[in-house]
Amino acid sequence: MTQPIPDRVLVLTSYPPRVCGIATYTQDLVTALNRTFNGPVRYTVCALEDGAVSRDYPAEVTHTLDTRHADDHIRLALEVDRDPRIERVWIQHEFGLFPGGVGHYLLQFLNVVTKPVAVTFHTVLSSPSPDRLAML
């Protein structure tokens, strides 16, 4: 009898070895969640890059996204939709992580992907610009 494919959450985030507070936070979170649910890896990572950077990522990083290019957001959305192992997407959002016209590239990803998406906002601006308010 074949084992059912576990549902998996793909977390879009910066991730070590990239030096970033959100990267460290997310690594601790993913490690704790995978350890708590004790089984096949249920939380995997799409590491955010700002260019063609080649980092030595740990095994839980299954995807990367070049945040400087709109086309890469669309590529990732299509990959996520085609992958039966990914059930949900969880975005760790901070404005500096998603360039492209105040995050409009991220909106392109969200407009294409059809799987459920949750967002954690790590920065909540008290007086966002009209562009950032529209993006949110």
C-alpha cells in the first residue's frame, strides 16, 4: 500500500545562510513545526533571493525565488500549482524582502497561484504610503 502524500506548506521567506532576522525566525519556526508534527517534512521553504545568488541551503529549502524579476514570481506560482505535494503557501512578509514596485511582483505571484495563501506581516506601518496601502 502506498503512503498518502502528506500535505505540505511552502513558506516563502528569507532563510539561512542568508543573514536576516526573519531568516533566523523562520528557520526556528520551521524546525519546531516539523519536529512537533513528527513525520515527513510538512513545512518546506522557498528561499527569497535578490539576484542569482547561490547559497548552500539546508534540505528543507526546496525552491528559490529571485525577487528582482516579475517572471520568476509567475514561474514559482505555476510550479506551486503543479506540485501535488504543496497544499498551501505561507508568506513571511517584510517590505524589504519583496521589491518590484513596492511588492507588485509579489501580487503577480498571488494573482497566479491557486492554492490557499496565508501571510504573516512582520512590519505593520502606522502611516503607509498610498502605494503600500494599495499593495496590502
